[in-house]
Amino acid sequence: MSTIYLCIVIFLLCLAVFDLFVGVSNDAVNFLQSAVGAKVATFRTVLIIASCGVAVGAVMSSGMMDVARHGILMPVHYSFEEVMTIFLAVMVTDVLILDVFNTLGMPTSTTVSLVFELLGGTFILATVKMLSENGLDYGDLLNSSQALKTIIAIFVSVAIAFFFGVIVMWISRVVFTFNYKKHSRYSIAIFGGIAFTALSYFIFLKGLGKSPYISASARDYIDANTDMLLVYTFVVSTVLMEVLHLLRINIFNLVVLMGTFALAMAFAGNDLVNFIGVPLAGLDSYRDFMANGNGAAPSEFMMSSLMESAKTPPLFLFAAGLIMIIAMATSKKAQNVIKTSVDLSRQDEGDEMFGSSSAARSIVRLTQNGGSWIDQLIPSSFQNWVNHRFNKKEAIIDEGAAFDVVRASVNLVLAAMLITIGTNYKLPLSTTYVTFMVAMGSSLADAAWTRESAVFRVTGVLSVIGGWFITAGAAFIACAVVCLAMFYGGIVVKALAMGLVIFSLIRSNRNFAKKVASESKTSIFSLMMRTRDPELVWDMLRRHVSKTQSYVNHFAQTEFNRIADGFANQDVRALRRSLKELRNEHAELKKYRRQELLGLKRSPVEIAIERNTWFHLGANSDQQFIYCLRRMLDPIKEHVDNNFNPLPADYAQEFEGVRRRINELMQMAQGNIDTNNYEDYRNILAEADACKDELSLIRKRHIDRIQQTENNKMLQVSLVYLNLLQESQEFLSIMRHQLRAAKKFMEN
């Protein structure tokens, strides 16, 4: 029996390594995005600084491990078998939850997953024990006060982070303005001094000051002289910042790098428990059982040892920190810093990831009405002064940056402070929640949400927050179900669950590879948004439009053939696949159109006005291909799906010749678009007209055939075939419009 539990412990430790890689790959953007997004240093420099912070935070994080041991459950009332069941259920559910949410593209949080999985697994076993054992209640089996404290801290931190993000950013912008180099003669030193002092207090005095790695006398001295140390730190750091400013060193860059170190340290100290807390608690449980079990059954040996504080070996913490650093340096996810939070908080316009929702529209409308009412109460002189301080035309934003270094400084310093406060109180705050909401609050205060983008960004924020609540509910319910199945199913169910996890990991890696391949399509747009030269924007826009139109042409031709073959061969699976592909492409085209509209707005005005008509005609043609194919597909799919009469062979043979001509014309049109060579442009249009005329003759002949047949048992399939001919004509008309628009739009 001990061998089985040894295998479970080894499996938990392997999942811990996997969680470290995946967790850091997903969450590293939380502390890398501001530094890299504001272009304060090279990615290599930022990565080195963040790695140092992660290493220090990991080594100092042992106190947080108590959350997994007795932060949710009361192990004194649980046997070794029950505790290992809970821990295995938590880790299995965690991997499955992350896989499902990543597949759906929904936001999630490792902190919320851990807390609610522990809560779900413990709650269901507590319920089982209460039903089978008299004298126990939830107060005995659940650490309800600490669990409630943890849950409240997680969700209250969302509002607190947003509120302070708004307040601190608004004050900072009023002080420095967007032309921060002009208004930072003395204020920059005070800002740098406050930032350094705040970080020193929460990290060095409260964090390292309570570390077991320093002597008791040093800890006592820090506790007794905290106020004095803060004053000295502020004075010295302020003077130092002023000296560095006089030496023409950008203090904001220094604060951003310092904040990156602090946030990476806070992340490692706070979030490490999410990745290795449960596996290490399982390892300690196994050691206790083997050392003190004295032959007792796993279901009888109680785990009172987990009530003690964790004594995590420094070697484990150091190894975990090293794995986190390797993950940051090698993961493609970690290096892709322009993520959801950057997109929603950027200063300039860009591709809006989210659409509009009724809730967002209501919030924006209420906010605007409330703002108008407040404006009536505030003196106009004060409003004019504030508006002058918020003159975005003076913004100093480096090439390719999402926002300036003032906002990056506020984001990092404030997020690091809030997370470190939670860590010092042993509250596992979500790094994702705090950094995201600070970024949203600062972007709102920084006037980055205009009337034209506010509704989309509010929708994005609501979507992300909604995903967090879904994560909590899904983690609780899923872990409860898995834990209950393992409890009653025993080793067999545990083994099946471990196999399911392995399968899930393999599938997740394959899905990520596909996701990376699909994201490469938007590389031109990313470059276009980072470029401030209108001429370069126009050149990249032409490439983007050409690439989109070429792809749509090829896609339309592929689906046209798939639909025709599916009709002729009665292949319902091919028709269903075509329906799925058309739906996906319709959503992609809407995204590409938004991207290209943004590029058109950033292009030279005279060119944008001149080519506007052809741009919209081309974009509409792309969409019309999808609509035409849907009109073609729907009756065919219904006909085949219902197993009605198949397409007669003479009908299929009659259509085959014109189908070949349509394919040739589509390939010729795509070749023109790909090469931007339209020498045979008019020949293609003429041949398309001739092909349409041929389709008209076939249609007329087919209509005559229907009318001349008495008691026509093939009427249903004849009408579907007639629709195919009509839509094929429309298909050629759309191709002509697309080719004409492409030529006019791409002309020099």
C-alpha cells in the first residue's frame, strides 16, 4: 500500500514541476509587461532583473506553504488516505481546469484555482465524514475563518487594486503631465523616494525582516526601529534620485526596473504555494505516515502533523525558483508581453479584443452622465487646469511602447506593494487580479479609454472578471466531484485520473502549437500598430489587406469545392466541417476588418480618403464570400443530413465543367492579388462574365427540365441544385468585386 502512495507523491511532485513551467509562462506577463511594454530596457536586462526577484521571493516564501497544509482544511480530523485523496484531487483538477480554460481562451488564476479546489475537495469530504461520524461539524473539519478571510482578500483585492490604480495614476499624471520630462525637475526625486521607500518597507522591512534567514537580533532591531528606518530610507533615496536626475538618468526607468524586481519577488513569494504547496504537503504527509504510522492503515493514521507550520527545505525553494527562471527565459508565452491587460490599457488605439455588451454600454452611459453632472459642480478654471495637465498630444511614448514610463512605474510599484502586503499577512492574493486591475485603473485615470474605445474595454474588463468567478465556481465543483469519485473509487479511479491528466497535458501542448501558428497571422498588424510613420503604416496596411484578401480567396475556393463534393458524395461530415469553418472565418474577418480600419486611420489622410471606398468594397467582398457560401451550404446540408434523394449523376456531370472554370478563375484572381500584378485583370473579369453567362444557360435549361417533368420525385434535389447554380453565379460576382477592389486599393 505504501508503494501506491509513493507513486502518488511522485506524481504530485511531477505535476508541481509542470505547474511551475505553465504557471510562470502564463503569469510572467504580470511583472514583465510594464517594463518591456514601456521599452525601458532590453528584454534580456528586464529578464535578468525579474529573475533575481523571483529567486529571492522563492527562497523567502516558505511561510505561504501553510495555506496548502492547514489554511483550508483541519488536518487533525483527516486520515492520511483522506488527505492524499484531497491533494491528488486538487492537482488533477488544477491541470484539467487550466487545460479547459486555455482551450476556451478564457482567463483564469492559479491562486483562485488552488483556494477553491482545496475548498471544494475539503468540503465534500467534510460532508461525507459528518454523515458517517457523529459529533463533527464543518467548524471542526474546515478552517472556515481562514478560508473566508482568504476568499474575501482575493476578491476585495480586485476593487482595492482598481481604486488605488485610479487615484495614484491620476495624481501622478497631474503632477508630471504627459510631457513628464518637462515637469520632473524636483517632483521626480520625491516620486522616486516614495516609490523606493514603499517598496523597501513592504519588501525588505516586512518581508526580509521576518525571514528566518536573518538573526533574531536583527529582526528585533527592525521591528523596534521601523519608523526611523523609513525616514532614513526616504531621505537618502530622495537625495539619491535627485542626484541621478541631475546626471540625466531617467528615474522613471529606474523605478520601473526596481518595480519589476519587487513584483517578481512578490509574485514568487505569494504564488509559489499555488504550484508546489500541495505537492510538498503531500510529501510531508507521506513522510509522517512512513515514520510514525507504526503499521497503521492509511485510513486510520490522522494527519495532525500538518497543523504545524511548513519547514520547507531551502533546497526545494531554490530549485523551484530556478525552474521559474528557466521557464521565463525559455517560454514563448512569457516573451509575448503584449497580452490582454496591455491591449486593454494601451494609450493609443489598437485592435479591440472584445466586442460591445449591453452591460458595458450601460456602465459607460451611466459614467458619462455622472461625469457630466460632476462637471457642473467643479469650477471651470479647475477643469481647464486639469485638462491642460492631461494634454495627450504632448505624450512621450517610445516607439512600439503601449504607454509611457510614468504609467509603467505606477503599475509596477502599486501592484508590488499590494501583493507584498497580502504576502506578509499570509493571504494568497491573485497576482493576475491585482496587476490586471491596477493596470485597468491606471489606464482609466490616464484618459486611455476614449469614447470610441471605452465600451469595448469595459466589456473586456467584465469578461475577464467574469472568467475569474467562473474559475472559482468551476474549481470548487470540479474538485468536489473528482475528490468524491477518488474517495469511493479508490486506487482505480486515482490511476484513471492520473492517466487523464497525462492525456490532457499532451493535448494542451498540441493546442498551444496550433494557437501559436494562428497568432502568426497578426504579425503584420502588430508591426503596424507599433509604427508611428504614416507612410510605413500605409505600406504595411497594403500588405495586410493583400494577405487577407488572398487568404479569403483561397479559403472561399476550398469551401466551395468542399460543399460541391459534399453534395455530390452525400458526405454530411464534410458539410458540417464546412459550416464550422465558415463560422470561424466570419469571426476572423470581423477582427481583420477592425485591424485594417485602425491602419487606415493611421495612414496619410489624403490616401485614406482616396482609397476608403475600395477598402470597404474589398472588405465587404470578403464577407460576401462567407454569406454566399452559407446560402449555398445550408439547403445542401439540410438535404444531405435528412438523407433525401442524392444528386443525380447527370446533374453532377453538368456542373463539373463550370466548376472547373470557377476554380481556374479563383486561382487567377488570387495570383493577381498575391503578386500585385493585374496585367490580365480585364481578361479575368471578361472570362468571369462568360462563366456567369454559361451558368445562366444551365439554370434556364434546368428550370425547363423541372417544369417539363410530371410527378417529379426529384423536385427537392432539383431545387437544391438550382440554388447551387444561382449562388455560383453570385460567387463569381463577388470574386469580380474583390479583384476590382484589390486592384484599385493597391495602385501606386
